[in-house]
Amino acid sequence: MSEDNKNLADIKDLSVSFMTDAGSIKAVEDVNFTIPRKTVVGVVGESGSGKSVTARSIIKLLPETATTSGAVYLSKRDGSDSLDVLSLSGEQLREVRGSEAAMVFQEPNSVLNPVYTIGWQIEEGLRAHGMKDKKELRAKAIDILKKVGIPDAETRVDYYPHQFSGGQKQRIVIAMALVLNPGLILADEPTTALDVTVQAEILDLLRLARDEFDASVLIITHNMGVIADIADQVVVMYRGHVVEQGDVEQIFYHPKDDYTKRLLGAVPRIGQKLVVRDREGKPIERKADWHEQLIAVEAKNLTITYPGHLMQPDFKAVDGANFTIHRSEVLGLVGESGSGKSTTGRAIAGLQKVSGGSLNVLGIEMNGVKERDFKPKRADIGFVFQDPGSSFNPLMTIAENVAEPLLVHHKYGSVAEAKNYVGDLLEMVQLPRAYMNRFPHELSGGQRQRASLARGLALKPSLLIADEPTSALDVSVQAKVLELFKRLQVEIGFACLFITHDLAVVDMLADRIMVMHKGQIVEHGDADQIMQHPENPYTKKLLASLPVPDPREQQQHRAHLHELLAQEA
């Protein structure tokens, strides 16, 4: 095979600009890399690095405002021809998309049409490329669904998207990409919105595309654990440029670029505890040992039920939970989507009614509590939401948003009166006082989350509920926010329920950890005990599913997960 035919795609001097009201913005500049045949290439970088724009350029899936230069040479699967995708017409692109290269997007709900069966949608790609026979179309759809692991494919081919879980929908989107047997699969953050156990399944499926379908895979991600798990080669992007590329072991064990080193250094790892230090480098200890503190929250046989609709039975979101949170303690609550962890947090904050059992929060029994009895305690409970972009009022300045709880609880009469204190709060979370007059959209994701933390701590609460506060952040920003959170918790001493699906993050912060699954607490104990010696099969599966940012260790990790899954079966 010639040198040219070894590579399925060759990106040369690719630059992409977008025309905006403020002028031309360059998103990607002079990008060069190749995608060898039957290889997984991982493109990694943080938000705004240009990785998604690069992937979309390979099949010219860019908006009309985009201007491109350079070349993207895509070889046909049979090696007969090589095309410069950027020079193709609309008709030529339609022939290439799907048959030679196909895209798997981050959010399957944006791809799947809710009014058509998934079988019809898989068949649509085949119809667009000339297949007409209805029996053959249906047989192809069923066959590809079986290959991507959809059970009872003969029946479920006639199901609609809403009848599948999030992980199954992503499998269906991958099936749509594979059905025409393209040589290249472009996967843009395909696991970002998925739980770790489902993420592991999707990564196995992309490996299947390489090993069984002989396809190349270009996977776009910000997750270094995912890169370690699946990539053969790695391209690191930063602010539109490729700063480093090489095989996966070279990037992880011998990185050359400073940005790559910082990116790897910011990734949370199990066993890596956050230690807060003073200016002289000495560890700062909490003023009081949480073991000796009073209990701030106590749940006994806690039950939270959502009423059923349209003849559907009631749904138990939390089923018989028992736990305590001491003052000055950080209790980590981990679990996957639908486990009941956010519902538990909302109940503690008085945002969700308790259906049964007992939940005592700062001396108030929440089962049957009246708002007038609980309202005085609200000032003593802070809440940090997952997405500050949606929890902040976009029409209010940062000062007005942060001051809102102060005004609601009559600590100040106006924002003007609270101005000095709000400035102090912003400085406490390492934001300049000048940011008071900015609006939420003028801050980055990490800055908004710092402001959200300032608002949560504005009333000096003795209890803070942090619901996935770093899940939407890039790893380098996440590392800074976690360090800030730990520093404030040590200095102020508030009790905290830290809710997350990321086991490595919770291990950095928590004194104790609770694991929830389908509304029940399946395991709880000291953080080290849970992380190093888990007892419950579900906890073991969660830990084994979490990819570690080390290719050799991750290979062993994945083998252990497959052993656990085999035992489960």
C-alpha cells in the first residue's frame, strides 16, 4: 500500500473563519494531521479550541458564514480515489456523506426525529444512496441494530426515539452512521452527556467500528480518560491550533507542549486528595473536626414519590434513604442519571416535598413542614446549581444576581447598599470587583460558576447543597473551581452535600461518600473505603467504568470492567 493509501484522510493547512457582526473570527488556523486507516484518532482540547469545527470541516458540515482554506483529502474506502472535500459541490457532498464518512453527534435527541420510527430513520440513509427494496431496507436496519447491541431488534426497529434510554439512542445514532459502511466515523463528544457505565459501552461500540467494520474513527472529546481508553493517536488543540500530536503513549507519558502538560495535570484522579495551603505552602486544616460536630441533616427511611400521570403508577425517586451530614463535613453523593441524588439535594433545600420517612434539616422536620416554619431556615442553606447560565437572570448584572438572596432575606434594602459586601464576595471567589457590573453572558463558564458559588455563600449558610457544580466546566477550569471550593469549605466550615456523577471529583473533596442507585443508597462510608475497597457490585461497576487518564492502566481497568460485566451476566 502506498504512503497516500495508508491514510484515509489528510488535513492540510486547514483554516476556518466565521463572519460575525464584530467581523471575521478565526476558529481554526493552519491545522495539519492525518487519519490512518483502521485507526482511532482522538482530538482533545477545551471549549473554543476548534476541535468540533475541524471535525465538521472534514465533511464540510459548516454554516454559510464559514470561510475555509487549505485542503481536506478524503480517500475512498476502496482506495480508488482521493477527494478534496472542501472543493466538492452540494451533490458530490451528498454522495460522500454517509457512504464515505459519517458523523455521530453529542446529543442524539438533536439527530433523531421524534415522529418517525428508528427503523425508518436508519433506512432513510440507505434510501438516499439508492436502495429501494422495502424488505432489504428493513433487514439492513434490523441487522445494524443487532450489531450495535439493541436487544430484540426485530421488534424495536418499529419503536420511536422516546421509547429508548439515552445510551440506546446514542447506539442508534452510531447504527445510522455505520449502516452504509463508511470508511470514517466522526464522533463529536459522543459520550459527554452519558453516565460512565453507558460511556464505557459506547466506547466499546466505537472500538467495534474500527475492529469489525474496519473503519477509522475521529473522536472529539475534552475527556483525557476517554482518549486514554480508545485512541491510537492523539491531536491536542488549543485556541484553533494543533499544539501537539503523536501516538497515545507519547502524549500521555512524554508530553512536550506546556498546554498538554497542564491539561494532563488538571485531570482529577482517584486517590488524589485536594490539599489547601497557605502562602507559605503549609496545609490549612479545618477549624473543627467534623466527627465531633453536631448533625446538620439526618434522614431516616426517607421516601420521595412523584405522582403518576395518565394511569401510570407513582414513581419512587428516593426509596428508604438513611444518612447524616455533620456540620463542617463534606458528604459526597454519587450516582448515575435517575438515581435520585438531585431529588435528595432538592428535598434538603426545601425545594422538593418529602413523601415519607423523616428528614431533619437544621432542626426542622421536612416531612409535612409548612413554608412559614421553614422560611427562616432558608437563609442558612445555600444552593449551587449545575448550570449558572440558566440559574442566573440574564437581564440582571452579576451584582444583582449575587445580591438577590440578601434582598429576599432582608439583609440589605437595595443592591446599592449591598455593593461593598457583594464586591467582597466576588473577591472571596477570586473574581475582580469590577465584574459586579457585568452581565452573566459576559463571563466564561468558570467565572459564572464562581459567581454562583458567591451567591450560594452570600448569606453565610451553615449548609451548602452543590448539585454537579463542575460538570459543565473544562478540566483546567474545573480544577481551579474545586480548589476554590475546598479552600472556602476549610476556611468557613459549612456542611456540604456535594452531588456528582464523577467519582474522581468527589474523591478529591469528600470526607464520606454515599452511592445511590435507583433511589436507594447501596453503599456509604469513608471516602477511602468506598474508593479503594468497594463492597457493592454497583459501586464496583461504577469505579471500573470510570476511564483513567493513563493508557496502560486504562487497558487493565477495561479488562476488569468486562470481568465484572461477565459475572453480572
